[in-house]
Amino acid sequence: MAHGDITHIDIPVSDQARASEFYSALFGWQIAEIPGFEGYPMWQAPNKISGGGLAPRSADFTQPRSYVEVDSIDETLAKATAHGATVVMAKSPIDDKSWWAIFRDPDGNHIGLYEGPDE
């Protein structure tokens, strides 16, 4: 996947089972929990490229959030803040080879970042 591509979309849900049934029936998404990510069912679209997760809704997470793949989260956050963004969640590990972070753009939108191994 090229860097700068949207790589993942989280959808906030209050009932993961209901949301899984809804999106599976509506779009034909395959939805399942992956070992190591229990409680966070991930979806994959029929094109086998698009995907994301059904994340628990919270007071701070009420709208879908897109994640953009970047070469360096640190460099991207520095550039984003230089252009008026604020860091919502600093770079955090997903596993030993990938990380994520979230920033708020100048209009208040939350955008996620993903940094992982080149494949």
C-alpha cells in the first residue's frame, strides 16, 4: 500500500454484535475478531483491500475515523502541528512492527496515522 493512502476506518458502535450483523448484511463485509484484538471486531470489504474496525463508542469517539499510512508518524505529527493541528494521541504501538497516533486538524476532525512495515 502506498504511503498517504487511507488504510483503515474505525466506526464507533454501541453494540458490536448488532453493528457486525448490520454491516455484514448491508455491504457484505467479513467481520471477525482477530487473535490479539479481542473485543475489536475488524471488517474487510469484498475488495479485500478496504477495512477497519468496529470500535466501542465513547464520549471522545462518536464519528468514524480514517487512518492514513505514513512513513514516519513522528515526522507527520511534527508537520501537522506546524500547520495548526494538535496531537490527540501520541505514537503508540500496535505490535512490535507497527504504530498508530491521532491528531485533530484545524477544523476539529480527528485523523489517525498508521506506520508499519513495508510489504
